[in-house]
Amino acid sequence: IHFLSCSILCMLKHRIHSVEAKGIQLPYDSIPKMISSLSNITQTVFPEGCYFSEIVGKRKELFERLGIPLPEPETNIEYEEDSALETEE
């Protein structure tokens, strides 16, 4: 898990530096502030699907300027854990 999180961090930092090199202004003045803002996005899972916390303001601006698509709700998802339980029954 540590390796994956470090890899994602490196990818994010690379994207931030690439955007800044193009002269695009980002809504936050430092990478730690950007990461802190992104870490507050949550996903809630319900039996009928999952939903993300609303992304507005500076966070939405950050997603747009970095070229990251906004997460969308997902419905009618089948999770591996659920299908494994059904198979056992």
C-alpha cells in the first residue's frame, strides 16, 4: 500500500509541475495544500452504489486545471466481497 500511495503521489506531483510549467495558475500555492484539499474527498458506499463528496470551489478548479475528471456516482455495482458471499451460500 505504501508503494502504491507513493506512486500516486509522484504522478500527482508530476502533473502539478507539468501544469505549472505551461504557465497555468493553480488555486493553491503549494503542493502540501493541494494534497490536503484532495485528501478531504470522501466516498460513501450504499447498497445501491457509491457517491463522492461534492467537489466545488477551489477543489473543482484544481481538478479542472490539472485535467482530472471529476468522480461520478456509481450505481448497480457488484463488489467481489458480495459475490464471494453469494457463492458460499
